[in-house]
Amino acid sequence: MVVIGWSIWRERGALRFAWGVVFVYTRRAVVPKDVVLVRIDPSVLVIPERAFLGRKKLKAIKLHDELCEIEYCAFYQCTALERITTI
């Protein structure tokens, strides 16, 4: 699922804000190669191994409090990843 959303974070004392297309990651979802912003759906309790492998444009991920596990190399080669936050 894709939604239009925003992201806000603090960086070096300043608040940063970005609008964009947010990919909502659900169980067994195929993650687009050009994904930039991701929100993990509350139905996801485990992010599987290599789920986001090589998503080089991925900048931000929003997790939820019920997430139990992030498996090995789930975000391997996500070279643009700057922040992981919880909702």
C-alpha cells in the first residue's frame, strides 16, 4: 500500500520535515526498488531477512511498538538510510 504522508525528525538541533510517498510495508510485501519512505504496518511483527535489501534510496522508516524482531540483513545495502523512528 502506498500513501501520501510526511516525516519529521530532529537533526543537529533543527527540526527537519519532508513530504512524500510513503510505502506501507505489510507481511510478504514486495518493496519497490525506488522506495524512499516506509511505515511498517502494525500487522507486521517480524521484518524478514533481506526484506529491504539494496533499496538504495530508502531514507526513513517508521516502526511500531509491537514489532518483535528485525531479522539478519533486513536493511543491508540501504546506503541512504538516515533514520529509524517509532510511531
